[in-house]
Amino acid sequence: MADKPRILHDSKDLIWSLIPLLLIALVVAGISGSCSFGFGNSATDHTIPSFDAKAGLQADADTMPFSIREPDLPKDWKSNSGTTQEVGSSVSSNVGWITPDGVYVQLTQTGATEDALVYKLLSDKATGEGVVDIDGQKWVKYAGEGDKRAWIADFGDVRIAVVSRDEPSMTVMAKAVGQAQPLPHKSRP
């Protein structure tokens, strides 16, 4: 029997041609690890990227012109990101963690002014919400859009910010930062 004439091909023929191609593409992507499947809105172990916070913070301590602290956090907090960026006329070291509850907490350390840091983290719409004392260190509380919050403390040569939407997690981070000593550095510009 001869193939159908081209004029008689319709959308069903197209769909039946594409289904095997899509299945092949999904199998290849799954095998190569290029995609993952998940539902819901909470972070789980298999969806959290891994970042070596210790190495990242040490690299920043070796190259940045201000002291960097490495907080001793609970073992079930997973570091998942690290960046540097400009803040005002300075740079910043940024590392993020995911708590066991799926809450993101960011630690930012910079030589920039508090005003420049607030603007960078929360924009010009940030509002002050008072001060909290954690183990003798004063942290100025700021609210941004939505429920995003930042606590900022002045440690002399460095301003440190804790950013999250969850105040109990922010308290854990602020305590750990307050207890941490500046990391040793190889050379500083």
C-alpha cells in the first residue's frame, strides 16, 4: 500500500510524528541530568544546589579589603549560593543558606556604608523597624517589599547584613556571625 498523498496529511499525523521525538528528548535529558521533576514550593535536599561556603568565604577574606567572618551554623543548614557584587563604592561577599524548613537566609559582608547596603538589598522603599540586640551587638532592622527583611550591624571595618523572611532564622545567623572571628587572610589589597 502506498503512503498517503501529502495533501491528506493533517495535524494528527504531525502529533504522532512528534510524540516519539519528545519521548527521546526526555529520556536523553533525564539520563544526562539536565532536568529534574518536582512539585510543590519547598526546597528539598535533591533540589538544593551545593556551594562550599567555607572556601568561598576564605577566598573573599583573601581578596577583599575588609574582614570576613564565617558563621558556625547548625549542621542541617545547607549553603547553596555565593556571589560578590558592587555595593556603593565597595564590594560585597554574599553567601546563602537553606534551613531545614526550606527558608533562605543570606549573609552579606561589605565595606560600604549602611545606607548603600540597605539600598542594594531592599531598594529605596526600605523602612527602618528599630534595633535588636543580639549578644551585645546592635542590629538595625529594615523591612523591604513583601515580607523581606534585613538586619544590619556595624563591625567596624565591615557592615554585615542578614537577609531573610524568617526572623528566627535571622536570629540564628546573627548570633553565629557575632560569635565568629574574622578569617585569616593571605594578603589584602
